[in-house]
Amino acid sequence: MNILSIETSCDETALSIISTNTKEKNFSVRANALISQIDIHKEYGGVFPALAKREHAKNVTPLLIHVLKEATLYHEGTTDLSLPELEATLEREPELFNALVAVLSNTRKPDIDALMVTYGPGLTPALWVGINFARALSIVWDIPIIPVNHMEGHITSILFSKDYMNEQKALIDMNQVDLPVIALLISGGHTQLVLVKQWGHYEIIGETIDDAVGEAFDKVGRMLGMEYPGGPKVSQTAQQGVDDQRVSLPRPMISSGDYRFSFSGLKTAVRYLVEDQEKKNALDEHMIANIAREFEHAVTDVLVKKTTSALLEYGAQGLIIAGGVSANTHIINSFKECIEKEFSELTLYTPEQGLSGDNSLMIASAGFIQLLTHDNPYITADELVAVGNLKLS
């Protein structure tokens, strides 16, 4: 089958087309494209939901034509549209309705057999754009939809091979991943420890009770005078820092005995430290680097301690670290060092370059897992709704 995958959960509009081979339990990537909104949201210091929704609605139709052409599935022609039904489906997306009518009415139905789309978790206004887009295509092309959990996408993102864009088999052999594994999902919106006993079935064993790791990095970056997104800049600046007796931050809940996380208090501690150094006229570039270093080390210490405890308790054979913050070099290197010392037989899995942040290929991999593990993963357009606080199960 040829399947179109759609991701609009936050500030990336992403579409992919895959060709499946269920006999081989694999697929190839025929097209992959993404438009980021980072530059647009910089002035707000974070993602502004209404603006994200507007940008998704503007970008998703041109992106559709782009991936259809890349996959050589685009053919000019005419298609009779049921305009009243389409307009009712997109009644809250007038810009998207106009764009789709203009394109679809002059395009022959492509060889697309199904759709996969993120339905949560994420920013609800942003999710609805991708969902309504999928519902509209499902109606016009008369094809089914597979709803995908965004966090399952992050977990399955580690299944892609090194050369996933140029191979007939984009995924590694899933049997190579010895289960159970623990997945540490760290992103701008989530910090979770997930037990994966089998693909397609997940149990959250711990998560943040307030800020997510990526959110804390971005907010600390703002305190240190860095523009959004601050997380990568904090990490870069931390590399210039050194141990400093004047800089000490707590390791929240590191000895709580459970797998919950909390980073709000750590963020507050950074704010007090910054204010104190400002009063002393000591907040120069060296002090900023030292604060960034101590913050990054504090976060890492907590993540490593709780994750390694979970690995031991659940007898995990592997560790998945995924999500946008999995691109943090210090965090990954710290886990590598810990595993080498304490878990010689354990395998660490991280996404290939370009797949740690939000993308539609990870939605394709999670949807493909559903094809392999569920008798009927499809739903109709009417059944599809956005669930902003969706949980893994």
C-alpha cells in the first residue's frame, strides 16, 4: 500500500508517503517533507497555538502537492468533489477548504490507499488542522484513516535504519530489539518513562508532574538571555562552562523512590541564581555558561538516576531515548557512560539524525506498527477527533 502520513501536533507541518511491504514487515520512504515554524514563533518566546494553527492551514496543501510529486503520484486531471460534505468537514478551516478545493478539483485521485495522522497529544488547535485535512482527503479519495499517538511515534522513531531514505527497507528488523525495553521520552511537551513489553502496547511508569524537560530548557534559555528555542543554545553554552562553587542547583525528586519528574522548582532555582548574580553585577558570559552547565547536569543526573532504576526494576533489555531533547549531546553521552559501566549487555536506541524532533515519518512507523499488531486499525473520518492530552496505552 501507499500511505500518506500527516503530523501537525505543534509547530512543524510534516507529510510523508511510504510504500508498505507487510510480508517483509517493512516499508520504503517515497517522499518526506517538513515546514518548521520556529522563526515565526521566536518573537513570542514559544509556540503560539493560534498562530501554529494558521500556519498549518496555510502550509499543508502545498506540502501535499510537493510529496505527491516527489513520490511520482501527482497527476493533473479532474475530480468531482462533494462540496457540501467537504465544506461541512472543513467548516472551521475556510482557508484550508479553499486551498484543497482548488487543488483536488484539478488533480486525479493519486494511488494512495490509506492515511495516518497524529490525533494527540499536542496543541489542540494544531492537531485539528491535520485531522480535518485527513478527514477531507478520506472523504474525497474514499480511503480509511489510521489515528496515531504522537508519543508512540517517538518510540518507534528508533526503528529507522541509518539510510532510511534510500533503502527499500526503511526500518531495522524489529526482532533485533529485544523486549522489554524502557523508553525515555524527552521533548518540549513531555517527559515520560514508558515500559514497552511488545510493540503496540505501552505502559507509562512515570512522567513529569509539571514542566517537561524541553520546556525547562527553553525557559532557562530565556532567563539567560537566549532567544527561542533556548534549549539547544543552553546546551551549546553549557559546553563552555566549568565547575563553579558559586553555582549549585537542586536535583528535584532524584531520591523520591518513584519515576515521577519535576523541573518547575529547578527552573525557579535558576531564576533566583540569575537574579542573585545580577545584583552582584556578576552575570557575565562566563557565569552564564557555568549556570547553563550546572542546569544541564542537574537535569541529566535526575534523568539518568530514575531511568537506570527503571531499567533494573523491569529487567529491561534495552533503553530507547527519543523526542526532541534526545538530540542533547551531554544527556546521550551521560547515558552511554552509565550503560557502559553498569549495563554491559543493554542496548541504547536513539533516533537517526533528523528524526528526533517532530516529523511525519515517525507517525508512519507508529501507524505501520498498528497495521502489524491490530486486526483493524482503521477508523472513518467521522470517528476521528483531536485529543490534546492523549495518553499512551
